[in-house]
Amino acid sequence: MYKERASRLTGAVLWTGDGAGRVLPDGCMDLLWHDGRLLVAGPDTRAYVTGGAPSRWVGLRFAPGTAPAFLGVPGHELRDLRVELTDLWPASEVRRLRDRMAKAPDPAVALEGIVLERAAPPEPLLRALVASLDAGTPVAVAADELGLGARQLHRRSLVAFGYGPKTLARILRLRRALVLARAGVPYAETALRSGFADQAHLARDVRELAGVPLTRLLGAG
């Protein structure tokens, strides 16, 4: 069973689950605790389907664009990857954190504490970019509103999100559409309200980003 709640870290979410299922791209990165290991889930550009027997996972999902500052690694270096924290940080430091997690009565609270000790405040410009793109603003318009040139915006997006602003906008658009579709809004109306050209456009993006047709995705969700 999957459960989540808001974290004390701005924009972040704490979650627990059995690790089974299809994880859709969301513009975010996660710090994970599983079976005595600390791992990082990089920014996905396509659905990640978990395998193996269900087991308990604990995670903190960072707000879009905030994890690289915490990890000290550009987002694009972790794109579509799941890596051990020891691949990014000194082994001695990660061992100390693993011991702390193992002894904690509530791993989710402990994981959140680790992040709160190190996390920097979200960068206002990145928060504004995510809000603008999530509202359906075209990338070029969002860049102008923020006073950024196209190359500068692309470069900063690669570091913060792991991919360019057009990919981020596409992922956020799909998330908007799924909220509407799961609320029962007809597919054609969902497509138009969330920024797709038409229902066929929505169907193509679902297949490419989620890996399954929309009807199957909603049935599984």
C-alpha cells in the first residue's frame, strides 16, 4: 500500500510503499531507504516499472528542481537512473546515515531529518519556472517572463531537472491531464483543458511517457 504526506521541506513529499508498480515521470527526484540501503531515484523521462517481490520502501520526493542542490550532482547525470547514495557521497558518510536510519523508530521521520539538515531553500526562479510551465505557459513565454535566454534556460534546466524545459513542460502537462481524467473528465475535454492539441495527441504522450495506453494506465491507477 502506498501512502504519502507533506514534508516539512518546502514542496517535498514523504511516502511509504511496497515498491511495486509503474512510476510515472513527474519532474522530481527521490531519496530512498530500502533494505538497509540509501538510494537516489533520478529524474525520469519515461515510466519506471519496479520489479521483484514487494517490500517496504520509504522515500522523500523533492520538489522539482531542488534535489541536485542537496545531492551536489547535476540532475542530468542521474537522468533515468537509480543509484546508490555511495556513488555520490563518501562511503563513510553514507554508512553513518545508514546506521542512523536503521536505528530510527520511524524511518520516514529519520529520512526527512537527514534532508532537512542539508537542504537549501528552493531557488525562487526555479519555483517560478515550474509554476509557469505547470500552468500551461509556453516555454518561450516563460523564459521571457523570467528574463532568461533560451540557452540559459536550457542549461539551468538540465542541472535542476535533469532535462530541458520542453521535456519538463511535457511531463507536467501529462500530470495535469491524468488528474482530470482520473476525476472522470472525458478524454477529449481532458486533452484540451490540459494543453494537448487533441485526444490523439494526449494518447501519444501517454504511450511514450507512461509506456501503456491511457485506458490501461487509468485502470491500473
